[in-house]
Amino acid sequence: MTQHFLRLKWMPADEAGLLAAYQGGLLEERNWCDLKSSLPLSKAANAELARDLASFSVDGGTLIIGLDEKEPGGSPLTPVDLNQVTAERIEQVAAMKADPPLAVECSVLKAASGGGYLLVHVPASPLAPHQVEGKYLGRGDKTKRYLSDAEVALLIRRRDQWDRNASEIVAGFIAADPFPGRNLPHLFLVAQPVSRNAALCRDLVRGSDYAVKALTLISEATGSPAVRQMLDAAYTRVVPGAPPQLSQLRQHSRTAHGTLLCTTRPPTPAAPGDERWHEALEIREDGGVRYYSSHAGGPAEVNGVRSTGLYLDRMLTTAREILATARELSARSRFAGQWHLGVAVTGILDARPAPSPDPYSFGFLTVHRYTAESFRQTTGASATEIASHPGRVTERLLGQLIRSLTDMVPTAFSD
């Protein structure tokens, strides 16, 4: 089972370990741990479960279903029916009854007598506080509680500060654009772990084999079934000139911060290169990821009108690739915390979606021109949400841009 949670770094691997941990005082109800003897199939039980999960969203924690601190019959073990208490049910409650939706991770332990136990891990959420039925929840010393208006305001200010931090990272990235002032749309994607460890991924980006390690990382990230399904789908085929997949970035060099993979040699003031064909991915020593494309769009004829066509299909797919890279970095570094995420697209005034050969994509829908010079959006996500709900995170990043240009709901927003 997963061992990388910040708030509960160790959990038992079997029933005997669960009992020993409880008897040793390691699983007492605290602000990071809650015990529930059962979970009936009812609307009321699901609402109570949602409140339990939302209460952990501020600082993170774990709910254990199948343990009773009152120790009926001398034993705290009360195995539940795993056909009734399922990970799917827990995840659905977390997504549908908490607002905003919560990401959770479930682990199952089997009981010798039949049934078992469900360990539900809730990472600290960058979108906290979360509410259920219109009320925000947090944890007291041992139980959940409703938050006061002052506490909610404080947490929202903290969330706003994280958004400002992410926005500053994106703004700094745009300021470093190697092709400023050009006519083509430029795409910037940022993923930055919220960590004080400046050497989080040092082993990955340093050493004589730095390029092999970076290429292997990208191959494993984009080779996951969920990402491969998107990359192989018809809707990722766009007009010639669209940016390639991350796995096609073969040129490599070192930077002040880490490793750079790109389509061409990095541009220099003396030889700026071809704007249309520069794409770069930087993986940093602190775990940060920076993606840049100088060809997020190009000249196109959209519904009989000559315009700048945005390669939305590849833009969406690349966002999923970047999230997959962040997921892989989290797993390799055992980082279970939160990520700053940001996207910007510049030079897009009057741009429209570029036609796509896929009839279920942008090719046969009403499209609209973009009415601003650029688009910027930031959000936060836990490592768990990036791994389990990348579509949800992609929608937070690019949903507003897509909705302003077309009525399509892209596949990239699905998990």
C-alpha cells in the first residue's frame, strides 16, 4: 500500500498489524485519525462520511472503517462487508458531496474471518476549506467540527496567497520567453511542488547520466495507460506544425536549475532559432516542471475566416502529460504534498480553435474568437488528486479557455 502521506506516514499492512497498532496507541482518534466501526448503506451515512472526509481537508488525515474504539466484546476489530463498503463508494461521496470535490486514496485490508477494513487517506487540500451541505468543516482535537467564519476567512486568505505564489511563478516564466513579441501563440505550463526541500529531485537532474534519467522519467510518465489512451486518440491529431509529444523532445542540456529537453538547441541571442519549432521541458532540482511551446497555434482558416488557429487538442494533451510528469516526480521523491499549477497562453487576441480531423473534436463545432490578448490560470492540487483525478485538474486549468472558444467538453477533462 502507499506509504507517502505526510500526515500519516505509516499504516499497517494486514489485520494483525492493524490490531497491534491500535493496542499500541498508534491509532487513537486524533485530529489526523478517525475510527468508524461501520458504514451503512444510507443517504444519512454518506452525508456523515462526506463530513468526516471534508474535516480532514485542511491538514490531512486518515479515516479507518472497521475499527471501534469502544472495543465491543474486548476487540476493536469490527470487519465490514467489502462489497458494501467499497473504495468506489468512498471516492464517489468525496467527489459528489464535498464542495469543491475531494481527492482521497483508499487501501483495503482483508480480515481473517471475512470482510475487512478500509483505510481512507485524505491529503491536505490546497482548495480547503471544503464544505458539505453548505457548511465548512475542520478537525478539533479528536472529532470533526464546523469552522467559524473567521477560520474560513483565514483559510481562504491562505488559498489566495498560494494562488498569488503560483501566479508569480507563471509571470516569471512568461518574462523569460525566448521569443517575446512574436506573432504566434505561446504556451507556458508550470508545476511546482510546495516544498521547502530545494533538493527534492537532485538525484534525477544531476550526474553524468542526467539526460538518460530525464528521458526515462518522461517515457514512464507518458507511457501510463491513461496518458497513452489520450495520445493515441484521434482527437490528438491536429494540423501539421502542432507541437510534438513530450517523448519526442530528444535534445538535452543542463540549465542553472536542472535538466532541459527540447526540440532544438536552446535559442541564444546570436542564434534565436525558428520560433515555430521551439518546444522545451525543464525538470528542476527542486522538483519543479516548466514547459514552453512557441507554436501553440498557427495561421489557419476557421469557418472560411483566415485567423490564428489554436492547437487546443495538443494543448490539452500536453497539460495531461505535464500532470503525469508531476505524478511520476511525486512517486519517485515520495512527495505527498501540494503542487502549484499554472498555465498561460499569450498572443491569442482574435484566435480561434484550429480545425481538427476528428469529427468529435473541434472540427465541426461552432467556434468563437478569443477576446483578450492572453489567458492565465492557476490552481493547486495534492499529489493524490494529480494521480487520481488529472482530468479534474486539467479542467480547472484550461476549462475557462475552452468554454470561451467552443461548447465542446474535451476528453482531457475526464478521468
